[in-house]
Amino acid sequence: MTTFVDRVELHVAAGNGGHGCASVHREKFKPLGGPDGGNGGRGGDVILVVDTGITTLIDYHHSPHRKATNGKPGEGGNRSGADGQDLVLPVPDGTVVLDAKGNVLADLVGQGTSFIAAQGGRGGLGNAALASARRKAPGFALLGEPGQAHDIVLELKTVADVALVGYPSAGKSSLISVLSAAKPKIADYPFTTLVPNLGVVTAGSTVYTIADVPGLIPGASQGKGLGLEFLRHVERCSVLVHVLDTATLESHRDPVTDLDAIEAELAEYGGLGDRPRIVVLNKVDIPDGQDLADLIRPDLEARGYQVFEVSAVSRHGLRELSFALADIVARARAARPVQEATRIVIRPQAVDDAGFTVTVEDGFYRVRGEKPERWVRQTDFNNDEAVGYLADRLNRLGVEEELVKVGARAGDQVVIGPEEDAVVFDWEPSLAAGAEMLGRRGEDHRFDAPRPAAQRRKDRDAERDEAEREYDEFNPF
């Protein structure tokens, strides 16, 4: 059964915003109580958060579809809907987030580091929030926006200071077991290590982590064996340790050839040329192993490698190796730039940025922009008053004027939004030239021109009598 997964495709969907409510306050003897529809709640976000207690992505391998909750719709009596609950997904330290095209969206390193993978939709405004001096009683509300939905890829890159690389059965797992408290599976057959193992080593005042990367073989960078799956786990390491088997039973192999083959695979993978290397000649407790180590050590040192002869069985040379690694790690940490305080970059909108664009395409005009597209998503096209409100907003933004400039004529098709989620209109400039031509949408004409005091009293008495008759009809007892 698979217990370690370091790459998954995750389908995340944020919650939809709740719809606004169109409601009118009703109370006895107050037929004109006014709009009291509440706003819809915000949809929940999908948030990735680093949890150092997690070491694998296996949960998302088995359950790749994750969705946050929706916001609740508004209600009458100025009651706003509840916000949707954010969905927090814990991920291991060192998780890289990529989009479907392979572009890096976030590199999550450090406990508590977070990234919003999908943002919840805004809640729609109720008619109470849409009321104004000109629109005293809106008969519509705005719809909630749909939440974002994305397909993302999570890749785990182990966060370790030292990476042990080498052929299968070179003794890497044995080394990490004696250098640290890690307890990896150890056996004398190839590919014993199927997942990266992490251990913590203390050498003097320096504490560092060491990773045992599954065995590499020629062709690993092209996917042969297990190497391609786990080469990413050495990317963050400060030093690479070549573990060479000096007592191999395979006649066609020798330590120098193994070293050249692994270096070729690392070069083919790329991005690791600046990492310092150390060569560890393992299994010198075996007589033949010690003889071979004495034979090849001068050649390796001539190449510029720092060479250590060790034995995981007899513990020979382990103290010197651990302190040498600690020294390299300490120098690498000191050379890293000091992390600056988080800066907030403010990018004001350009003076000539209208907030939208109008392009002429094959037989129609396409309007793109954050505001127009959001307004279309929030409009209930079954409500003529809501459609008129949308026309007013687009006109105030300058969309009508821009359409005229690019040559649009009555009856031309106007498309708002991207190709996969667009709304098509037959443009009629006479109907979308502003509120003056369309009439005063959403107004109660009983609030129009002022009336004499006597007329107001007469109308008020008539309204009270009508309300009392309606009450008596529904309450005969």
C-alpha cells in the first residue's frame, strides 16, 4: 500500500457567494416600509497551509477534489447571510504549488506559510444596500459571484541540509540510521529505499537535517528506476554526499564509475552544479572494501573531492563526517541573504486605465475587464429592472461610449467576458444610453413630485382604509 506521495493533482473549488435578497419591509399601517433585503455571505476560500507534522501528500492522492462551503443568501429584515467557511488544507514543508501548465504559483516553506489556492465569491448586495435617493425601492438584488475553481499540482521537495545520493544498496540508509535517530528499512536488495528518509544530526552546536534519497541509476533523469521521481528532493539541499560502495559484488561496477554515472544524471537533471560535493567511501570494514578505498582515494582527491572513509557497521569515520557536514551547512546558512521584512507593494491604477477593453473580433465586439465581467455575473437576467441597472453601470463606466468609438452599430453583437463564460447582447444604444432614456429604474412613483398637505392627508387616509379592509378580509373573526 502506498504510504508516501510527493506529487498530486488537486482540484480545488472555493465557495460561491450567497445571493442578495429583494425584500420590502411590511408592517401594519406602514405600506411603504422601504427595502430591507440583506446581503449574501462571502464564499469560503481554499487555503494551503504548511504543517511540519505532515510529510506526505497521500491524503490528497486519495481525495483530490476539495471544495469550500458556500455563503448563505441574505434575508428580509436587513439580515445578511453567513459567510462560507474557509477550507484549510495542511501540506508538508517544502510543497511547491503549480498550475495546470506547470507555472509555479507558490513555494511553501516554513511552518504556517499559507497560500490561497481558490478565492471565494463575493456575496450579492440586497436591495437595501442598492437603495439610493433616485432608486428608493429597488425590486431586485445582486446575485452572489461563483467561487474560483482551479486544477493545481502539488509537488513536495524535501527540506533538508544534506542529501545522500548513490546507487541502490550503497549503504545510504545504513548511514542515516547511525548518523541520526531515523529508522529506515534496510536490506541487501536493490531499491530497498522507496521513499526519502529524513534524519536530524547534531554535531557540536550545529543541528542539521540529512535526507536519504532513493537509489539513482543511469537514465534516472529520463525516468529510469526511481530517480526521476525523487531527484526533486535534492534541490533544496546545501551539500550533496556521494555514497560509494567499495565492497560491491557486481563485477561490472566500481566506485569511480558509479560516481561518474551519478554526476552525469545530476547534470542532466540540472540546477545542482553549484552544490558542494563530498565523497563517502562506505563499507571499509570489509577487507576488500578497505583495499579498494586506498586505491581510488588519491584519484578522487585529485579531482578536488573531500573524501571520507566510513563504515556504518563499525561506526568508523562517522564523527569526522558529521562534523565536516556541519561545517559546510553552517557556512551555507551564513552565506544566505538575511530575509527582509515583508513589503507591501502598492501599484496605483494608471490614469488612462479605463478598467475595461473593447476589441473587435470576427463579427462581434468583446468587452473584457474585471468590473464588467463581475457585474454580468451578479445580474439576474430574468429581472428587467436588474438588467436596466446593469446597463446603467456599464454606461457610467464608459462602455457605451467606447463601443461607439470602435464603430459598433445598433443590432451588433456585444460579448462581455472570456470565451468560455461570456454573455452575448444585441446592442441597442437607444436602450443603453443611461438612466435618463431608460427611465428612473427601481423608483416608487408615489415618492415623485411633492403634494399639497391636504392631498397627502387624503392619500394617507385612503391607504389606511385600504389596509384595514385587507386586514378584515383575512381576519374575519
